[in-house]
Amino acid sequence: GSECTVSITVVGASGDLAKKKIFPALFALYYEGCLPKHFTICGYARSKMTDAELRNMVSKTLTCRIDKRENCSEKMDQFLKRCFYHSGQYDSQENFAALDKTLKEHEGGRTSNRLFYLSIPPNIFIDAVKCASLSASSGNGGWTRVIVEKPFGRDSDSSAALTTSLKQYLTEDQIFRIDHYLGKELVENLSVLRFSNLIFEPLWSRQYIRNVQLIFSEDFGTEGRGGYFDNYGIIRDIMQNHLLQILALFAMETPVSLDAEDIRNEKVKVLRSMRPLKLEDVVLGQYKNHTRGGVTYPAYIDDKTVPKDSLTPTFAAAALFIDNARWDGVPFLMKAGKALHNKRAEIRVQFRHVPGNLYNRNFGTDLDRATNELVIRVQPDEAIYLKINNKVPGLGMKLDRSNLNLHYAARYSKEIPDAYERLLLDAIEGERRLFIRSDELDAAWSLFTPVLNEIEEKKIIPEYYPYGSRGPVCAHYLAARYNVRWGDLG
Ligand code: BG6
């Protein structure tokens, strides 16, 4: 209602995520008219800063994403006027009580809904939750919600401990665990593709699908983030959350409805049907330095914040299996790596051979190349394409592979929103569909915890791959063991 107000406090306001993602996403929502009439954005961090300094800092990363032709400096100014700064310690109830006072002034006696975005390191996380909930939560009938970013622990036990501590201060309903991959346009579209097109869902099983590949690559290393990354590694950073979330949406059964609880129930079910990952089904890699065109790209261990003898994987490939009627025996292969030759996230679905294919002889000996493949390119250059066999026009009978291609940039003129825009809006509106429930988190950790422990106990040495390459060769052997060829390698 018009007498409600939303106060959004970005805790850790001077951090990278806040600057690069959260403030720009809030501005985009403001620009699109998605924020309520009365709102306040408050940056909270330890360093001393004035409102003007915060505004200046924030203004540097705001862009006119929505309409590039328009000069949106006026809108930016209006937005920045609603941004304030409050300095305080993350573990001080007194400082949060002072924040509460400031927020109240801005709220002007209206019902206050309060959203806290915790963009701070895990070791100070619980303290901040405690202080926010005890000293700065909405006191007058509005809601209080907290968005939390991973890492949600580093294995089953630490994650469960974190959940227990969180629940001392917040109900599950108030906790919004973000996995920003769920906010990506093509990940949201997965369910539309499957459940509203007759031609996909009937094929969505072991009967027609040979394997599914979830691929994440970045063409830059951990430069600057080594301190965080070294304690986690690529399996925890990308696989256990982003890729596994995509897998769950891809493989879940049809939910009863599109309600948050119905969807998350199905995701938990499919995660619980999976076999914990085994060491023999994992390939680990770490990038080493490489000189190309006169430029030397650093090794992972060249990062000053990374111990010289670190074995932390910056690349991993894994084969996972879902032991249910739909997916029995279908390998789900994941591959995630940093400092590779390109930046990409995609889902590849390789279909089976056509039984008794009349055209087999037209494909030569490599029949695997003649199967259909559906590619959902999450980023960059969003696209969905289906590889089909087609007759090359002409008098002869020559076949080739062509794409039925839905290329977003060609089809839609509207810019694709950033994942954080959708997720922030959902959190403000209380829509929980794209946030991770605690039982999902438990199930996700159960799949990876045993192998993560084994990797650390046995001090498994990763395969070293050159910065900017296609990653460890062993990833091919892993795929080959399950008769799979990585689709992204042609
Ligand atoms: C984060 C990881 O969750 O996702 C980073 O911690 C990674 O290591 C990032 O770079 C990738 O996100 P995006 O949206 O840029 O693909």
C-alpha cells in the first residue's frame, strides 16, 4: 500500500558485489518503476563515509542498461538522493540500533518493511544477522527479510551449523539464500521450455536423452579473490550451487504448480535421488602460467593471497547420476573452470541415436555426430538452438548438421535484466521460488561433502593446465568413460 515503505540496507556496501551488482540492480529496478513509492537504500559498512561519498561511489557503477539511447542522469540523481550511508561495526547491536533510528527517520512513521542484503564474509555473517534482527528489524507490523550470499558453509556440517545459528534469529521464511544463477533469464526459461512445449517434455528422460552437460567457463582467473577462493575451490564455488541448481531444475519432475513450495519440493526430491559424487568421477585442475603473444598470464599460485603450495582446484569435471525412473543411467556431466579459453555457461542435452536410421550410411563412421543436441546458452549471447540433420540442398543426398536457432539478440530487442534485478525484486515481493530452501541446501551438500573431504584428506594433486587453455585433458577421459564427448569442444 502507499503507506508502506521498503528500506533496503546493503550490509557490506563498499564491497565488490555491492558496487558491481547490488546498487546497479537497485537502480535498474527504480528506473523500471519496480520499487515502491517510498523506499530508502542504506549502505552499511565499517569505513567512515558521508552520504555524498557513498553516492559518488555508487554513481560510478550505474549504467543506463534499460535504454541506452536515453540519458538517464536525471533518474540517476533521483535514485542517488534516496541512497544513504551508515557506518558501523558488523557485530555491534548498538551500531545497528543507530541504523534503526536513521531508517525510522526516513520511513516517517509508515509501516516499515526491511530488507537486509548481507554482502559480507562468512566469518562475520552470523554476528550481522544477530544485530540486524535484534536491533534493526521492522518494529511496526512490516516484514524483515535477509538476503544471504554463499558460501553457506563449506560442507554438510558447517552448513547445518550455519542454518541452526541463522534460525536463532530468523525464521526460514525470512531467509533468502541467493544463488544468482537462478535469476538468469535462460535458467528461468528452462521450466517454460520444458513444461509449455509439447515437443520437449515427452523426450525428457533416459529413453531419449543420452547425457546432459552443464558447462561453466571463465576466461579469467581468481585475480584479487584468491583469499576467498582458496578456502573453497571451484567445486564449492560453482558446482555445488550454480550448476547443481540448474541440474535440479532441468531434471525435476513436473511440480504441482508454479508456487515456490511446489517447485522447491520437486528440486529437493531430485537432489535426494542423486548418488553422492565419487572421487573416481572427478577430475581436478589448477591453472599454471602461460605466455601468449608476449603476455604472461599468471598461475593460480602467483596470486599473493594464495599459498604457494595450494592444491585448490580452479577447474573440475564431474559425472553425476540420478537414481530414479526417469534418469537411471544417464550421465549428468559437469565442467567448471577459471582461466580457460572462453567465458560461457551452457546446458547441452545430447539425444540418443535414431533407431534403425535410414540415413546412417550418410554419416560415415562417426554416428555420434549425427545425434540431436539441444543447447541452452545461458551466457553470453543468450540462445537456444537445436542441432538437427538436414539435407544439403542439391541433387545429391548429402546431409549436414544445422541449427534451429533462437538467438535472443536477434529475436528480442529488450535488454536482458541482470540476475540480481529479478532476485532483489522477488525478495521485495516475498516471492521465494528462486531462493534456496534449507533442505535443498542440505541435499546439495550431501552430494559433494564426501568427495570434498576425500580430496582434502588425500591431498589430491590437480592436473595443471595453462591459463587460457581448454582445461585438463583428463576431463575427456572422464567423459569417454561414460561414452560422452563434450559438446563444447566440437
Ligand atoms: C560467483 C562465483 O558465484 O559466480 C564466482 O563466486 C564467479 O567465482 C561468478 O565468477 C560467476 O557469475 P556470472 O554471473 O558472472 O557468471
